[in-house]
Amino acid sequence: MDYDTLLQLLASTVRLATPLILACIAGLYSERSGIFDIGLEAKMLVAAMCSGAVAYASGSAWVGLMAGIGGSMVFAAIHGVASITFRGNQLISGVALNFLASGITVLVAQSLFRQGGRTPPLSGDARFNPIDLPGADALQGVPILGPFYHEVVSGHSILVYAAFAVVVLTWWVLSRTRFGLRLRAVGENPAAVDTSGISVTGLRYAAVMITGVLCGLAGAYMATALQAGFGKEMTAGRGYIALAALIFAKWRPVAALWACLLFGFFQALALRPDVVEGVLHFKVPGPFLDALPYILTVLVLAGFVGKAIPPRAGGQPYVKER
Amino acid sequence: MDRLPRWADVVLVPLVSLLLAAIISALVILSIGEDPWAALKVMVEGSLMTGLGWGYTLYYTTSFIFTGLAVTLAFHAGLFNIGGEGQVQLGGLGVALACLYIPWPHWSLALVGATLGAAAFGAAWAAIPAWLQAKRGSHIVITTIMFNYIAASLLVYLLVDVLRPQGEQSPATARFPATTVLPRLNEVPGLNLIFTDKVLVNVTFFLALAMAVAVWALLWRTRLGYQIRAFGKSESAARYAGINPTWIIMVAMLMSGALAGMMSVNNTMGEAQKLLANSAAGAGFIGIAVALMGRNHPFGVVLAAFLFGFLFQGGAELGLWTKIPIEMRIVVQGLVILFTGALDMMVRMILIRLFAPFRRVKPGTA
């Protein structure tokens, strides 16, 4: 494998990892507050459909993004009402929302556009187009680092950079702010948080809605940047890979970034079987690369690679003392 | 906290949940500019008004009984088996291997062999998450989700690279031999008076009903069933009573996986006659809804499976005869799971309000 191929692979890794990073960090907020969310997939799918449809209608990717976030937040709110207010089973709520999203996105796209459940292809300003970072062309002559900067770091859509910024911001919020400390506390010991006069319900709703916003970004990126429009089931299990990455990273933001980049790298490799065969000198089945994130996560869960300890109050509805 | 009378808890809560799901579904149909009443008519006519329609409805019912029982059995042990999807696909592999590589003289023997194959493979796929839960404390929900995806990838690999006959394009096994074809209900003496056309539902339907009875007998009439239920109610109490947690988790999950795997007898052997990619097609997840609707009782599961069989077949009819896309049935399923499963408490709270004026106030508690 030559250097150019490696750079292509890495650039593709960054593009494919972006929706995983956004969805993974989305899940992190919810789960650190004690609300399990296996409905990341649902929210991404809804956001992808809303942003694809609205970006087409308005001709603006930004308006599409807002619509995507809005759609995702509606689903987040349903999950919040079911699991916080009505203390329902969070896993079942997630399963239900996954079903609902899978059906309703096709239904709405079909009734709006009559194109077999897709939204019409986007072009121009209706998409988030690649932006060149300053100096990308000028520095291209610098050996090794120049092409790396030009191919891998520069030339992505703004949402890719937003995803990396979200990771840094999340690290700062969780470890350096009062809100972050309370959020982590409410996922470990809600009774203690309640005793100190802070609303458990309020904090958990805040977390769930942040999850909605970030899943909205992830879904909008899928439909308006990575691809040009929404297609049936276009998230293709990315919500579950993000969930796997979250566990793999043991619910920590910076580790989540690396986990998502690793899983994105597997996805990039699966698209280039020729490269894999060239390096390893034997044929690796594509489905094996698809399954690798899940296999690695099971190994982590099994405690063979470190120990993944979820937030202690995760999944349990909080009943206030009377 | 106020409680509902038992009949309301068992009958009224699911009915109100269903009603709410139906109302929202009607609103969804209205909002895409179609007529919900006409849609319901199409669904009923296509699934319950003809022998052919009944054939489809009962065929889907059969599949959902298996996956619903799988979720129910695990649930009584306090385990949420969300991995039906993967266990069904692996069960399909068991069926395919049994049908393709063993020369069966008669369909009845093939049925026994394929059922055992399906159960063994489904159980094996549930065994690893079960062992990880029992021994390493990994959350079974997460591991079974992961195993769904690993199963899907494994099946794609096997169907594309290993089991696909040479010269074939689509990822599927070869067609099973003719001696493994299961009789449809229109070929069963007696029933052929009811089903005059060639219908989809086959003798696996009776296997599903038998399994429902077996699960009921196991849970409420055997020592093991008692242990499973005790463990599900309180792990610490069960442990104190000398019940071995590892044993219960393993046994409950293996049986759950076996039940899910057996669904493949219905669709892989009874219908497709070859193993296809994504053979579960969501039935594993629908099993969760079926178990919820059926209140985790095998007989409730049979009724709920019939309801979902009706929704599935009715939804297909919508896709055929109306402008409503077939995906409407996924929306309805999602709504049913949401209201019966996640928003259960909301329905209860509403009903408790409604019941409050009719309840006698016991002395001293008012």
C-alpha cells in the first residue's frame, strides 16, 4: 500500500466516522444521565429524512440541518416522556422508536415526493460541501505532512469539524462544569442529586434533549453531506455501531472519539477489499470487517479487554421519595 | 398508590393501549392524505375475509408465536432477550444444514430433524450472551444486540461465499429436496374443507401451538419453571433458596434461543424452501411486542401473535391495493410497542383516574 492509498483510506475514515462520533457522543449524554438509549438509530434516521426533505424544499443545507435536529428532538422527547415521566422501560421505548422511525421516514418521504421512499437528490447549497482549510494547497509540497493536511485534515464538510469540536466540548462539559458533574452524578446516584435539591427529572430531560440535538446533527450529516439525500434505512445500523463504540470507550468522550475513528476505519476498509488483500496477502471477507466493531465490543463487555462499567443508575427510572 | 382491578389490568390496559396506537395510526394515515377507515377495511378483507388471507395471517402468526414465546420465557427469568433476530437467522442455518445434507425419507422425519437443528443453532447463538451475563456480568441486552449484527454478517458471509450454489446470483442456499416440503394446511385432511386454495400456513402452526402449551407447562407446572420465575422475581431470594443463578440464566436463555430458532422451520422450511439473507425480517423484534401485548403468558402470546399476524398481512394488503406504503405496518408495530410497552404507566394512570370515583373507599385509608 502506498502513501496515497493510505491517505485516501484515512480521509474516508474521517468521513465515515463523523456520524458515528456524533451519535456516540449523543448516546453518551443520555446514558451518563442514567437513561439507556438504544434508539440512536431512530433519531438519526428521522433527522436524515427531515433534513433531506427540507434541504431539498428550501435549497439550503442549514435550514435542512435545523429541520433534522427538530425531527430528532421530537423523537428524543417521546423517549424522555416514556422513560422519565412515565417511568417506562427504556429499552422497550428504544425498540419502539426504532420501528416507528424506520416506517414513518419512508411513509413521509413517499407521500411528499413519490420516489419510492427517497427524497430527491440534493445539489449545490442544499448540501454541506467540502471546505478547504487555509493553506491546504500551499502546504501540499511539504513532504509527508503536506499531503496529509491536504487529503485527511482539509476538504471535509463543516459538520465533520463540528463533530470533533463536539467531542472536545463534551469532555470539557463533563469534567469541568457544574452541569457535567451533576449529569454524571444523576447517572450514578440520582437520590443523592435529588437530596441536594437539584431536579433529577430536569437534568435527565436536558441530557435526553442534547442527545436529540446531536443525533440530529448525525442524521443531517448522513443526508446532506455524506450522501445527497435521504434513502430508505440509510443509517444502516450506524446507531448500533455508535452504541457499541460508546461501550467500547467505556462511556468516556475522548475514548469515544478514538473508538468511532477505529470503527470508521473498519468501514473504510470494508469499502476497499483490494487494499486489505494487498496488505495481508489473503482475502478477508467483507462481512467480517462489518462485524468487527460488534465482536470487539463483546470482548470489552466480557471483560477480556479492560472492564466496561456502565453508569450505575442506568436504565432504572427514578422514583422520588415521598 | 392506587391499583386497578385485576380484570382491568389484564384486559383493559392492553385494549386501551391498542386503541391509542390505532388512533395515532389513523392520524398518520390521515396526514398522508388517505382514508383510515378504507385502509382498515382493506386490511380486514385481505387478511380475515378469505381462506387465502387467513392462510397468510396464520403463517405470520406462527412465526410470531415462536419469537413471542422466546421473549416471554427469557423475561420470566428477568432477562430481556432482544437477540431473537440473530437467533432466528442461526436457526435458519440449522434448518438449511439439516435439510440439505441429510437425506430425509419423509417430511415428518425432516420436520423433526430440522426442528432439532433450528433449536440447537438458535440455542447456541443465545449461549454466548447467556454465559457472558452469568459469568462476566455483561448486560444481556447489549450483547444480544451485538450478536444480532454478528449473526447478520456471518449469514451474509456463509450465503455469499460458502453455501451459495455455483452460478447463482442471489445470496441464498440451494433449494431443499422435495422430501422436506411441509404440507400446507390445504393439504391436511379435514382442514382442506376450510382451506380450498393453496395457502401459506403449514403444519408448523401446530408445532407453534404445542410450544405455547409446553412453555406454559414448563413455567407453571414444573420445578424448573418455578425456579426460573423465582429467579426473575428476585435474584437474591432465589439465590438464598439455593437456586443456582448461572444454571437458570443459561437454561432460560438456551430455551429462549431455541424457541426463536424454531421460527425458521416455519419460514425457511415451510415457505422459502431455501435459506435467504435476512430471513428473520424483523420477526425477532416483533416477538418483543408480542410478549408485551400477551402479558408474558403463553396463551396471551398466541392471541397477540395473531393480532400481529393480522397487522402484517393487512399491511401487505395496504401496500398492494392502496397508496399507503407497506411501511405503514412498521409504524403500527412501533406504536403498539410504544403504548403497550413503554407508555404502559401512562395508560394505567389514565385508567386509575377513571376508576377512582367507582371505587369503594376502605375505612381508614381515605
